[in-house]
Amino acid sequence: MHARIALRSVVEDEPPLGVQWTTAYLREQLAATPATGYRAWGVQ
């Protein structure tokens, strides 16, 4: 969800706080919510 919101703001219009801030914020949010505990098809 974080990536979707950040990318939409960059693609559709200039983010209010700038692309650099949006990118840094996205990195922080993705680091805080690592992709652990997810399952992929065919992986057990």
C-alpha cells in the first residue's frame, strides 16, 4: 500500500513534499514492514 500511494503521487502529479522526500519515506516504510511471513504459490 505504501508503494502504491507513493508511486501514484509521483506519476499523477508532483508530490507535495517532492520526489526525494517521497522516495525516502517509502524506503523507511518498506524497511519497517519487511516481507516476512508471506507465502508464495508452490512454496511451503
